[in-house]
Amino acid sequence: MVIGTIAEGIARGVETVVESVTAPFAEPAIRLGVTGLSRAGKTVFITGLVANLMDRGRMPQLRAAASGAIRSAWLQPQPDDTVARFDFESHMARLTAAEPSWPEGTRAVSELRLSLKVAPRGMLAGLQGLRTLHLDIVDYPGEWLLDLGLLDKTYAGWSADVLARAEGRPGGGAFRAALAAADGRAGFDEVAARGLAAAWAEGLAEAKAAGFSDCSPGRFLLPGDLAGSPVLTFAPLPPDAGAPRGSLWREFARRFESYKRLVVMPFFRDHFARIDRQVVLVDVLGAIHAGPRAVEDMRTAMAEILAVFRPGRNAWLARLLGGRRVERILFAATKADHLHHVQHPQLTAITAALLREAKDRADFAGARTEAMSIAGLRATVEDIIRHEGEDLPVVRGRRLDTGTQAAFWPGRLPEDPAHLLSPAREGAERWLDGDFAVMRFAPARLSLKPGEGPPHVRLDKAAEFLIGDRL
């Protein structure tokens, strides 16, 4: 076992060196990771970004597009034959159909390669031909993203954390009843273990439906081909250092470590550790609507997740030595089209404050970070309506549930993010200054001119930050 592990490590080291040595002489590529928690809009973001990089009529803030330096863009097979291809064509077809609909959410890791033919800039531009830059976009299920925070936790520590958080969440009654009847020191019984694991998974699903973010382990919500396996048959139990060998507690602790080793580590090693640039998508509006506890839950979840990243400046020598780092991280609040643009600065400020811990850590390590409010596909138009003697900046769109047109005013976001984050940290049950509403909009029917991608909110600004320096 030890020899096999060493051999695997040597083989991976050789692969890293070969890749690093040959990279300067090959066509350059950027690996862009797109991550975020469930319902943050990863699939729509990727589809909108790719469509607008291929047809750049709506990308004025991407300088290489505005100047004409990007001459063409086309899709190619991704370099990794073992990873599913991101189904851009099907997603785009659904969004541009006569009766458009939102695409299905991410259920597995997928990848897409977009190649850009770019004209050189600078003093020697006239002496050089067009060059090719590959953009490899990697999509990760939000449910699996949560697992990265488990890597530096013990079973006892994880159990204590999640049991404490579960007390303030809705749902989970079946698990609490099963936990009260369980004896961690009793001999292990597979039937009892399955009952506890199933009840825990049910509680996670209920918390997720209520707007909470940290619902780990993530594979309990999206198990794939691991459904029913022992590696997904465990649940948190109160810490018990004196639990005997062969007990329920000891077996759950062993399976927790197996889950980290066999599920989380390969995911991190094969995908996350190879990222150059990172997008972190967050449904801030959904969390605000769910209440203070959901906002605090999102803040702690994102802090734990981003602690796993190794941000910093990439260099050829660092890659040769295996020290690859994330160079740029974009923290993006999605669904900005659900707000009139006059409230976008408040949404961006709340996002930056919500992710302050992670952002400060990345900035200190040398990575460039930025927060902004975006929408991968604009589903609304803006308007001003008169209501009770006041002009309200609203958005109009087609409701997802009824298909009818509706004007929407979510409430007034505070200028100072502390007015939200402070009661969230203090465990408040609800907002003192009123509630914040959300509405689910269907995609708008599109009529695109030649050379135009779908309408969006700040995808061009996001692209400029993420890859503009390489164009």
C-alpha cells in the first residue's frame, strides 16, 4: 500500500514536470474554474460567457473584443478525454428556443475548451502573426464543492460543527429522532447505520430547500454512482473519544476518513489543484430572502471552501516545482437582473463583505480578487413605477410559475452591509427592517442580431478581469 502510494506520487510528479516544461513551447491555455453553491447559476453563467465570447457584440468592456484583437473564437474538444463535455449547444438551444427554459443544473464535473485567435498588441505587433489562446472552462457541482472544507477536519470535529449548526435550521426532525435513539458505543449495525445516513441526507435536503448553503457532505445530496455505498453510509454523532473498537461511532469515523480519501481528495487533486483563474458564484439575494441565519451559513460555508484554494501568482518556475496557484478570483453575486441597476452597488458591497475573510486571505497571498454583481443571461428589463407617492425602480419579466409578465420590487438593500451581516452573525431570527422578496423569472424570448450574444449583466467586465490580461 505504501509503495503503491509512493509510486503514484512519483508518477504524478513526473506528469507535472513534463507539463510544466512543455507548456512554454505549446499554445497557451487558461484553466478557468467555475464554482458556486447550488442554484447560483453556474450552467447559465458558462453558457452566457461562451456565447458572448463567440459573438462579441455585447462585450464592450472586454478590451480585446472592443478593439477587434479577438479575430475569432471556436469550440474544440477538451484536452481531458475522461471528463464529460459541458453541453453548451443543448443549454444554448433551451435558452434561445421559441419558449425558452432554464437548463438543468450541474450534476457532474464537465469541461469545455474555447479557442480564441488573437492579434498581438504592442511595438512588435506588426512582426507577429495571430496567436491562439485556449480557455478551458471547468464546471463543478455545487454540492461537491462543499466537501473541500472537510479535508482538514476530523470526524469528531465535523460532527460537533454540523450538529451545532443543525439546531438553528428548519427540517431535520427525522434525523434528530434517530440520533436520540442511537448509541454510538453500541456494536456497529449496518441497518441502523443506513437509517441514520438516510435521515441525515433528508435533513440536508430540507435545509438546502430552505436556503441554507453548508449542507455537507455534498455527495449525500448528489451521490451519483456512489448511492448506497458504505462511503456514503455515515452520519454525525456526538464526539466520544472513549467509544470502543467495533462501535457505531468508530465505524462512522472510519467511513468519514474514507470519504475524504476516496471521494474528496481525488476530486481536489484532479480538478481544483489545476485551476489558474476562479469564479465563485453566490446567490446572495436568495440567502438574504431566506433570512439572517441563511446569510451567516453562507458566509461560513464560503470561508471554509475558499480556505482550501491556494491563491497566489503563477510563474513558470513555480509550476515546474509543483507550486501552482490561483492567480485571480472573481466573487460574483448572480441574478443581478432581479434588481434595478441602482441597487447593484449595494449588492456588490454586500457580496464583498460576505466574503471578506476569504478575499483578504487571497489578497494577502498575492492573488488579484474582485467582487461584482452579474447575470449570465438577463431575463428582465428595468422600469420605474409610481407607488404610494414614491418612484420605485423595478424590473419586469416573465414569471417562471405562471408565465405572466410581472413587475418586481425586492425591497431596499442597505447601503451599509453591516446592517445585514451584524444581525446574521448575532443569530437573529429575522430582519428588523423588513423582509427581502425574491421572484423566479423565466428566460426572456430572444431575438439576436448577427454577431450578438445573449443579453447579460457585466459578463464583459467579468471576462476582462478573468482573462483580459492574457488577450
